[in-house]
Amino acid sequence: MKRLIVGVATGLALASLVVGGCAQPAPAPTATKAPAASTKAAAAPTTAAAPSAAVAASTKAPAASTAAAPAPTTAAAPAKSAFPAKDKSISIVVPFTAGGVSDNSARILAGLMEKDLGVPVQVVNKAGASTQVGLTEVASAKPDGYTLGVPGLPTSCVTYLDSDRGATYSRKNFQPIALFVLDVISVAVGLDTPYKSIKDLADAGKANPGKIKMATTGLMSVNHLAPIAFEQATSAQFSYVHFPGGADANTAILGGHADAQFSAVGNTTPHFKSEKMRVLGVMDQEESPFLPGIKTLAAQGYNVNASTSYGLVAPAGTPKEVVDVLTAAVKKACANKEYIDRISAVYMTPKYLDPTAFGKFWDEVDEWARPLVKVGKEQQR
């Protein structure tokens, strides 16, 4: 099958929600099968700055005047932004249920922003349709900085990349404020499976197409797109079993109802530490500090990376002076030791990108996800 290579230039990759723990035994929905091809996405270091824009300017001194110079005047100080008004509050719409990675990280961020901005910053959960419900509300809100959102990339990208979803918004309907956290994907298998390395999994997927049951957290979730990317890079073929969330997928792996999953580091780390799952690799350019001794896929010969990133956005058209105030608050929070410690405690990677770098990264995530969404849809036919 024709190989498809997709690159992500910023060095960031994609991942999924941390929804750890075991729930009741997972059902076994109908498995689907994906065709093979190839892709490649780059991962990133844990910190990054926005690409600098080189602005060239030259001035020429005017000729000296022989006229008497007027009395000097004191330059007026630049006006301070009136945002945020002290009698208003800021709402951060999290398009996921409470308790997940995006919700927890947004609440940590909101608390620190509230201290800095001097106004209430509240998190509002608007879950549904894989972030489409919450993001529809954000995209249609007044662009005044008082209604913000937290998309999870690439999951949120799929809502408008898949035309069948009927989303009323696209990437252009959002103004990036800042990226603030990254959740890297790992590859885990059940202890009873014969797969001891990522090569074992790839070879088995090629030798026995469709025989390996891959658990996901839903159709077109990052846990679905990441193994599709791996299929394309290796010519392996898996069958997919879609579950409502990470807890259900974990239960399927632990109970032997599924063989493997491409899941967030935070979702697999507790089971790795308790020796209930075997982790075969990390889909990043660097090894995860939470999974000591586990090599990256790239170090094992498979340059396929994936993660989920969470950032703060406003409706398109939000004034620059408002964006600047919000960005400064996020940047300050991300450098706060309390933020770093609390994010790391749930196996997440603190990550800051300013509006320019975040917007560029978002565009590249779209390019990474677009062909994978097409493959995922073909699986359902």
C-alpha cells in the first residue's frame, strides 16, 4: 500500500486524556480494521518559545535645525489595558467532563491566573461530541476575553476536519492564547500477551493482519489516530475496539479483552508501576521521566510520535491588548513552581507556547491529523 509520510515541524506530537483507574469490565464492541500506509510526526522538548519574527527597520536622523528648540515635554505613559474589568469574571470552557486531564490542568491554571488578574476565573465543563459542544459555545461567544476554551489537540481538530460532524466552526474561529500542557502517548500491552517490544507488536500486526485487538477511547480519538499512524509507518494492521474512555480501555487490557493500546503516559503509568501492564515505548523524541527505562519509538526504529496538547483559546476577533494580558497570565502561571509540581504529579508535561507558536503548532496538528481522519473513516465502511 502506498506509504504516507506526515511531518510535524514544531517537534510537538499528540496525546490523550488521563483517565486512570479501572472501571467495570469493558464491553466488546464490534472491531474495525484499518488499512496500512505510513506517517511520521515529530515530538518536542518539554519547553519551547515562539519562533521569533525578524522585524527590520531603519531610520535616518534629520538635519539639525538652527531654530530654537521648544521646551521639552514629558511623554505620556502608555495606557494600561482596562481588561479585565474588576466587576466581571472570566469563564474557561473545558469541553470534557470533570476530573480528566484537561479539566484538572485547566483548574490549576485558572487558580493561578485568578491571583494574577485579580478577577474570578472559573472553569465550566461543557462536555459532548468529542469537544464539539464546548467549542461551539466558545466560537460563538463575544470576543471580549471573558469566555475562553481549552481544546485538546488533535481530538478537537477532528470535529471540523471530519465534514460529517457538521461543526459550525474551524481553526480560524479561534484566537490562540497559549499552550500550557502536553500529554505524551505511550504504547502498552497486557502482561499475558507475547509482545515484549514494539518490534514484536509491529511484526505481529504484519504477519497476522487484523488479529491484534487495539483498545481506543473512541472513534477518531488520539488513541485511535496514533495506532493508525503506526500502521502506516510499519504496514501492520490492527482491529479496533472503541471504548467510552481510558478507564474502560484499561479494564479491557487488564482483563484480556484487548491486546494493546496507544494511551496517554498518565493513563498507563500507574499500571506500569504496579506491574499490571507492559509498556513498549513512548511516542516522543525524549523518554518520559514517568516511565524510566522505556525507550522512545524513534530509538527503536519507528519515528512515529503522538501526544495530546491543551491550550487556552478565545473567540476569533478578540482584541490584541486582551490577548496580550491573558497570554502574560498563562506564561506566568506556567513558570510557577506550584503549577509545574501539580501538573507533573499527574504525569503531565508542563509546556508553554505563545500565541504565534501555538497557532503554528495547531496548523501543523491539523496537517498531521487530516490524512489519519480519512483512513479512520474508511475503516468504518
